[in-house]
Amino acid sequence: MMNVLIVRTSSMGDLIHTWPAITELKAHYPNFRISWLAEEGFADIARLHPSVDEVITLAWRRWRKSLFQRATWREMAALRHKLRDTRWELVVDCQGLLKSALPAKITRAPLTGYDKHSIREPLACLFYDKKHAVSWDLSAVERCRQLYGKVFGYQPQGAPVFGVPPGERPAWLAEGRYAVLLHATSKASKEWPEALWIALADRLCAEHGLTMVLPWGSAKEKQRAERLAAAMGQAVVAPRISLKEAAGLIGRAAAVVGVDTGLTHLANALNVPLAAIYTDTDPARTGVVETPWAVNLGHIGRCPSVDDVMQALQSRRDFA
């Protein structure tokens, strides 16, 4: 049994983009014991992959707010001991940032990652024992797959396989078919207009008998979800849910429509009928992996219409 540590600490979409590489790695080397170092807020994403044997958490986002507290230093020391006391055959930093390279170096194991022309922060390369060139022209998923292939000596083949099963349907959700509307995103420029969400909900309900479910993650997003739900004929505002619960909600949906956010990439990984909406980013670089279930719509400065979304969903596998 060989111990391999994968380092990709954040954010949600980046961790999800790593899943196909993990699936492929385990298929080539079933004797590997795979551990993953991730930020505590995203650790559930790493835990969802069945090939990950252990998730080690760090809490830099929380620690940096309390650096002078004794409890913080105790937690940091415990992480240092965990990383240093385990015998790792290889550590792979597939995030390519100083915040990922520094904890990876604590292991004192052979450390590898992207070369200076392929990495997001070239200074991180100073910590690597071996570096690999991977084209920036590839999507985030393919870049990660190519890096793993170079590190472990195989050529990635075929379409990416995320390898994560859907979770359990939430107990709080009434029986019946539903669509998940992922309306919340990190920037206002990435949002889809509320009038379009309402019009889309009317059509999904009238033409397909679906109930709308609107998740949220912040107080502002909850207010938006409540406002949208009040204007829709048949809609439910989700309670606050964990990432694991979100996987169950999304994985059992009849359809998902989402803007540029991590949960949209989660839907992509779970093979549910998905229309991903982009209004301020290039989907060729940051979009979902297009499959029989999933398609990207829009572009920088180009907002998809309700008709675009409906036509996209109706052409996806398993949507009826």
C-alpha cells in the first residue's frame, strides 16, 4: 500500500475539478491509499469521492483571523505533526499556490506540481522537487488529469469520469419531481436576471410538473431565494444545508439550472440534466464539462434566454 497525498485546499469548484483525476489515478493504481489535504469548509467535497481514503483538514481561513490565540497554534501544530509523521511516497500539489505548496512541503516527502509556465503562482514552484508542463489551453478538469498522468506515468484516456454517486434525497423535501435552481453566485455580474428565473420556473412547472427548489448560502442569498420563490407558482426555499446534503439534493433532481458557482459543477459531476449559465466568464475555461447531461450556455456579455435554457434541458439525457 502506497500513501499518496493530494493537495487542493479550495475552492468548491476546484476540488470538484479534481475528482476525474482521482478516479483515473485509482483505476491505474488500486493499491494506492489516497489522502487529500483540504480547507475545512470544503472537506466534505473531498470526502464525497469513494476513492479518497482520508481527508486531512486545515483551517487557514479561520486561523488567520485568530493567529494570536493559543487554540489556533495548537491546531496548526497538530496538522504539522500529522503531515510530518505520516510516511508519504509522493505529494502532489495540483492547486499551484503558495497557500497549498507551503503545507505540502511540511511533509518532507517528494513534492511535485506544475512548472513555472503552467502554474497560477510561479513562486510555488520553488518548493517542488519535480515540475510538469501542462497547457493553459485545456479546461481545469483536463489540466488536472494531464498533471496526474505526467506525475504517475500514464496517459489520460476518454471523457472524464467524476466517479461520485448521488447522495440521499433530503428528508425535508416533499415527494415529487423537482428542479434545483442555483441562482446564487459570487459576483453580481455572474447573476441571471430574476425575471428570467421566474419565467423559467413557470415553464418548468407548467410543461413538466416540477417543483422549484432554491438553495442559498448567505443571508443575502436567502433573501433572494425567498423573493424568487414568492413569485413562482410552485417553489421551496431550501433550509441551510451542508455540502454533503447538497449532493443529495442535486443528485436526485430532475433538472438543475445554475450560474457560475461551485454547486453547478457539483451537478455536472453527478450526471443530472444541467444547463449552466455564464454571463461574465468564458465557459470554455471555467464552464462545466459538457456531457449528454450537461451543457454550457452564454458567454462574457451574452445572457442566455429562457428559451435557450428550456431547449438545452430538453436535449439533455434523462430529462423528461
